[in-house]
Amino acid sequence: MRGKKTIVAIAMGSMFMIPAQAFAVGDGNVVVPDWLSIAAVGFGLATAVLLLAGSILLKQVSQGSSIADNMTYIMSGAICIAASMLARWAVLFWPDGVSPDIVTLSSDLLLTAGMALFTAYFFRVRSALLAFMKMMKQGVSDNGEV
């Protein structure tokens, strides 16, 4: 039942994210003020820095666990996201020096790399936890306890 609710929620969210209704109202020319772009990129950069700091602190606390062993993936992903945000700043503050298309492509590739690293982390930790749970269940059944 929960799976059906998730699928419906994803479908509804995807439907509302499609900008066709917004573009149908106007002429399609959207102008984003510079202050909004700077604020969005600044917030993204600050969030990436906080993510990196949080992952470093978590690695120190969880020394020797499967989470800490795979923390390099999270840290590398946070660095990719921060680099992506910094690339966006290059377009904002140095518009004549770099091609916006190249910076957008590199920023998107860095975001994709960050997401791939996060995915690798979560799958590795999940497999380690599944192996741990399997050993725990096997240990309980060997002892005859319920």
C-alpha cells in the first residue's frame, strides 16, 4: 500500500513540476534578477560547506563503523556540489571571461558526479547493514532465542 502512495506522490509532484502552465500564460521570457541568482548560489554553497563539515564530524564520531569507512563518498560528493556552486559564481561575477554554456555543463556534470557518489555511499552502507542484520538474525537462530 505504501508503494502505491509513493508512486502517486511522485507522479503528482512530476506533474506539478512541468512548467507548461507557467509558460502558457506569458511570452516565455523569464528574467531572473542578479540578486536572486547570487542568493541561490550562495545558499547552495553554504549548504555544501555545512554538508562537508557535518560529514567530517560524523566520520570522527563513527570511527571504525561501516558508515565511517564509506564516508569518503559523502565528502567527495559534497566537494563536487560545492565546486558546482563555485562554477556558477564564475558566470555571475565574470560573465565575459567564461562561456555560460560550458560553465552550466561543467556544473551539471559536477552535480551528477556528486549524486553518483551519494548513491554509491548509500548502497554500500545499505549492503553493510544488510549483512550485519543477516548475521544478527543467524546468530539469534543459532542460539535458539526468539
